[in-house]
Amino acid sequence: MKIVHAASELFPYVKTGGLADAVASLAGALVDRGHEVAVFVPGYREVVDHPDAVEAETVLRPRIEMGDVFMSGEIRRFSPREGLTVYLVCRDEFFDRRHPYGTGERDYEDNHHRFIFFCKGVVEAMRLLRMNADAVHCHDWQTGLLPLLLRHAEQRHGDILAMRTVCTVHNLAFQGVFPMRSFYRTNLPEELMGIDGVEFYGQMNFLKAGLLFADRISTVSPTYAREIQTPEFGCGLEGVVASRAEELAGLLNGIDSTIWNPAKDALLPATYTIGNLKGKWTCRSELLRRHGFDPDYPGPVFGMVCRLTSQKGVDLVLANREFFKREDCRLIVLGKGDPELTRGLRELAQALPKRVALSTVHDEGMSHLVTAGADFFLMPSRFEPCGLSQMYSQVYGTIPVVTGVGGLADTVVDCDANPPEGTGIQVAVSADGLLDGLDRALVLHRDVNRLVKVQLGGMRKDFGWAATVKAYEMLYGDGE
């Protein structure tokens, strides 16, 4: 099949979270299955400057209709591997910026214009290059308008651009809600402005468009697919999601074992396997040393790699300050995000310099080292559509401490509730719940034989794409 993806991030070119990893690894898995895959991403500065993209070929200079004006752009392409083509939708006014979505303090005020332009650029490139896709797969709110814009273009030009459209929700909390006055930039019929279209409490909702108008919708774990049909997790769109329940699939993301594999990971100071964990202890010592701790410290090391937000449960960690004052634990956090939570973690690290360390510099190598070198990986999310870090940690022999929500519930088996199959610790979504998990981790760490059994159980798990990619093929129409 010819499959077109559109996403606002793609590893290794631009990454702020798990979206980039998920899109890249799914695209690669589809290529491995013999499909012809194209991925469209915005031509951000860091993407254009990436070594793979330096020699990118300019294939189009379309004029994109944006309301009552036309805006010029460029479509560039390069091929990082056989069967995979990356297309960049470029316009310096919109994408030649240091960060993809905002300054770090606030979102860019023109994000609605930027991603309307991006979606229209994808449609124009598909039309003018006559890509004739079997499926167009859009990801999250930034591409939520794409199915609607694509079908509208087909009607206007008498073309068939794609046989089927699929919209995947990686995180329903981010919906792309903007003032309704920006709707005119879409050049869509006015009847789509209403409640049966993109309207959401008087505003325009990009993700709602994808949920309503894609042929199929999916999210990234079975549990999250059920959760987002409830008021607790639906973020105001639970009714829209429930109305498409027959077209909704919960498909668990996989991980790319060519990148996340402790036996081959070139970013680690030492590699290791399930049959020889010596390299893990080397990673542990190096992780401690780099953060100013005794590399031979014998007690448990807790690691955390995430956006520093309340969604990720960072406030629950801060609520357990007293626990981290103990002599018999260390905490190493890598991430950036909410200024108040970042300040709280920095103050904790300053108050406990021999026990807690914080790094807010994005460092892919350090994220691998924390995953490999820690004994326990903290992921106390309030909600987690899928999560990849808890999968990475298990295959690296690092025991996850997670809340029982979304993809965490689907991928981590509690070692106390189910000792034969246990690979981690599940806790309630609360400060007391996390404290219970931390205390259980200390108990587990003291029982070396049981600790190793849980570690090896995680390392044996297969989080690859084999089953999920076949399910996506069914969504795209193959086999029906």
C-alpha cells in the first residue's frame, strides 16, 4: 500500500515527546512490511538543518489559499531509507523558529495559522504530485483538519487523493482550540462551523474535526480508548468519541528495538543482555557519577524522564519530599516543562544535593542512560494514553513504578498482585498511592532474588510493532 503520514514531530528530526518516536517507529515498521510510506512534517529550523535534510530536493513551490490570500511555500523531500520518503512543508514565516510550538513560556499566537497552512500544504503536495494514497494517517490536533481538507479538495478538483483517512489521538488533552474567527483561513464551507462540525463551545477545535471526519480513528492503547469515552478522561470530547465508537480502535504503540535495545545501544557506556547484566551495573555507576553521587552507592536509584507537568505526576513526586530525604534512595530527574514544577524540583535538588538531581537539558543520550542505569523508573501519570518510557524501562531491566491508567495499565503487570507475571509496580493516582509504590520498591530492592526475577521478566517482554502494524493495515483497508 501507499501510506501517507502527517505529524508535527518525527524522530530523529524533531522531538518534544513520545509522538516523534511513535510516528517514526510505526513508519519504519510499515516499510519493513513492504509498504511505500511518506511522512509529512513541518519544515522547522531543526529539521531543515538536520544532516539528512541538508540535501533535500525542492519538488514544489505551491501557493496555498489561506482565507482571502495566497501564501507561498516549499515542499522538500529526502529519503532516509528505501521505502520511506520524508516531505517538509516549508514557509519561514511559520516554521523557521527555535521551538515547534512555543517559547517554552507560552504557545505561539499563530499556531492555528501555522497548522492550517501545514495541513493544506500536505493536501496540495498530494494533489500536485499525484501521490494516489491508499491511506492518509494524521496524528494529533496539529493535523486534525487534514481529513476534512483532503475530502474538500477532492470535491473541488474532482480528484481522489486517498482511499481512506485515519486519525490517531496520542493525547486527547491537547485539542488545538482556537478562536472561531480563524476558521476563514480553512476556506471550508460555512456549515462546518456549527456543532456538527469544528465548533467547540464557541471556538474552533482542530482535533474534533479529525474525530468527526476521518474514516477511522484510533488511539494508542486499548484502555485509553475506553477511558476517553468517559467524562473523567474525555476532556469535553467524550460524546464525540463515543459517537464514533464503532470506528475507534485502541492500538498499543510499539517501540523501535533498533534504537531502544540494551544489547546494542550505542548511547550507553556499556551494553548488556538478559543473560549478562554486568553492563547495566556499569550504566548505573556512570549515571550516579554524572550526577555527583557515589558511583558505588548500593541503595535504590529512582529515575524519571518526562515532560515536567502535572499530567506526568510530577506534583505527586514533590508531595513525597519526605521520602527522598531518606539516606537509602537516590532520585534523578530529566525533563523540562511547567515552570512551577521545575522550580519545585530544583529546590528539592538544592535542599538534598546528595540525594536528588535534576537536569532540564534535552539530552537523548542521558534519557537512555537514566532508563538503563536506574533501578526503578517513576511514571505516576494522572493519565497516559500509551506511554513508551515504561516499555523502554522494562526491556532495559529497570522496574517501572506506574499508575494504573491508559497504556500503563496495559503494559505493566504488578509484581505483588501477580508474582509469576509481574514486571513492575502499579499504584493509585494520588500522593499516598505513589508513596505506597515507593515503599514497595524499597522492599523489593532488599530482596535481590525477587528483584532480579522482576527485572528479567520485563526484559523478556516483546513491545514490538508486529501485532499493532497488522491492525493498522486493517484500518487502512488492507485485508477487508
